[in-house]
Amino acid sequence: MASVKIILWKHDQKKDGTFPLAIRITQNRKTRYVFTGKYILEKEWDATLSKVRKSHANSRRLNNFLKKKLSEADDIALEAETNKKNNTSKAIQKKVKGKTGNVSFFQFGLMRVQSKYEAGTYSVAKSEYSILHNIREFLNHNKSKDKQDVIDEIMQRRKERIGKSRKAGYNFLEEIKSQFSKDKSLYFEDIDEPFLKRFKIFCSAYLDQKTRTITNQLIFIRTMYNSAIKEFVVEAKHYPFAGEKEKIKVGHGHKIGLTKEEVTRIENLKLEPETTIWHTRNIWLFAFYFAGIRISDVLEMKWSDFKDDRLLYVMNKNEKPVSLKIPDKAKEIIECYRGDRQNKKDYVFPYLKKADQKSPRDIFVKTRNATTLLNKYLKQIAGQCEIEKNLSNHIARHTFGNIAGDKIHPRKLQKLYRHSHLTTTIGYQANFIHEEVDDALDDVINF
């Protein structure tokens, strides 16, 4: 069985002369440490008895605290030894750390968002940061107050957060740390089936969220729970998504693309060159001509991505390399911007030209702002072209799928869409193949 003992860690002295108290875990001659968060002077520690001397002002309380933590660690080590599972010093350390550290849901979420941000996945970090705030709003909302007043207050707080994030000197990592590093208002054990059901109702009634958005938040909670179990922050017996408990069902909404005629209207629309709406039309069509490349990838296109009449680039989402022939219509758009080219590392389209290419964060922010602007002007283009569908950046991909229908073999579409699995392509394309179903309907009703 692992040896567990309280020790004074003499390798990290604070400015006031105190040292941290730690739990030392030794198993198979390998030692790990879990710090208790308590500090004392060396003269106040009895190394022989492993306890705080009476000379310390709060010796009795501190010794009781240490005794409790030591007992918890002993129980964990004994359980590991009995089960013969996860009984390495590292595994025991993780479980003791989760127990003694008493990490809250928000503190664990903070660590996840920080890691996503530091890895450069800014959109994910921002989205998950918002989810943490939504969960906090759910915990804190006053049921006795008028519903609309609560909604107005939530929207005001959200508006203030967004405004703050756009000010000069804003530091995302510092902000999320200030918000959640000390928040212990929710623990994983508190998240059970009734909690999740109430949270779903809150998201619908107070946040006006649709089913898919609510589902995404449940997936985030489930992901957090799975990670917390692996890190021994919470025991698996509390998992609220197991067996017949809360089941997450991912719905499938309608994917609607434009028709050939609608695309032709956009192509033929008379617009003044070099205006924002002109750039918007060019970028949307460019994405469509390359089988629905994501707008963020289009905005980040550089002249160096074009070689030997082919587009060669790496997708941002999954880092897959892409090589596609440049269609003639795409060449016409490219030529519109060749006069502004300064060097091969320059961006083709204008929205990132002032971005710091060495700063992924700056590129992300300017890409996000450009995407919002483009969506705004696409609504104007839809109006001028008398298109009633919701014209957006993402619909370029749906439009390609809609026009392709069942005319192109799924294997070829898989390469164009850059899907890892053929089943993904078949499932996606099924949204745009209606002929057989339509014929079946006619066969029944046209008697």
C-alpha cells in the first residue's frame, strides 16, 4: 500500500519566511506531492510527529485540518490498493488532489477555457466562456422577479461583457481568471438530472435559445464531466449522463442552399467596384466556387496559396491540406485583387491586410469582425436579388451541395468537402437529394 504522510515542503519559501505543507504519496518507490494550501514557519513544524507545534496561533485548528486531509488521502490509497486499479503514485496523487483541492465546476471550466485559448482555438474558448456565464446566470437568477426584468438584466450584463472585450488593453486570460478562479458556487456533484432539466428550461425561457444551442451547452457540460472524472475531480458514480439518465440528442435541422438561378442573380448583380458590398459578393462566390470553403479560410487566403493554377492551403478547422483546381470564375475574382498585391505573403482579400500576421489573436478578432460585416451585407445582396432564403457566409457550402445533388459521386464530393469519412459526406448530401422522395409522393397522390 502507498505511504501517505504530511511534510513541510522546504523547497519553496515565501517572502514571509513560511513554507507550504504538503501530502507526500509514495508508491513503488515513486513519490508525488499534493499541496494543502497551508503555510507555516519551519520552527512551527514538528517533523517527528508530523504536526504543527503549539507555538502556532491556530495549531489545533490547523492540525485538525491536516488530520482530515491525511485521512482522506489514506482512504484513497487504501481503495486503490484494494481495487488494484489506478494504484500508481501519480493516479493516487490526482485523486487526492481532486479531493483535497475541492475544485469547483467553474474553476475546472476556467482551466479548460484557458487551455483552448492558449492553444489558439479562440472561437472555442470564447464560446465556452459564454456557456460558463450562462450556467452562472441560471444559478443566480431570481425566480420571484418578473421574468422580463431578469431577461433584461442578463442581456445588460452580456452587453457590458462584450463592450469590455472591445476596449483597448483587454486581456481575455486575465478576465476569465478574475471571473471564475474563486467561484465555488457549483460542484460537479451538484449537476444531476433535475439540475440539467431545470437548466434546459432556463436556456429556452430566459436565454431564448433553440434546441441545438441548448444541446451544445449540454455537450460542453458532459465533456467537462468526463474530463473531471479522468482527473479524479469527481467520482464516476455522480455522472448524470450514464445509462438511462440524461441523454443528449443532437437534432438535425434543414440545410437549405441556393439554386443555380439564385446564384446567377448574385453573379449578375451590378455593384460598384471596391465597395464593401462588392467585396462581400466576391468573397461569397469565391467560397462557393471552391465547394463551400469556410469564410474564415477565404479571408486568410494569401497569394502564396496559389500555384500552377491550383489552390493549395491548409484548412483552419482540421489542419487538412487542400489542393483544388482554380475554376475560371474564381480566376476572374482573383484578378480583381491582383493590383493590390504587395508580396506573396500578402492577403488576397482586404479585411486582414492590417492584421498582425504574427498574432493569431489579432487575426482571429479581425476575421470575426469581417465575418459579421459580410453577413450584414449578404442580407442586402439577398434583398437586391429577391432571394428570400437566409443568405449567409455558411450557405455557400450548402449551395454547392444543393446544386451538386446526386449528380456527383460521393467519393468525389468527399474530397471536395474535405470530409474524413465517406459516411459524413453521404449524410450531409442527403439533405439536398429530394428527387426520389418527391417522385414517391407524386406516385401516391396523382391517381
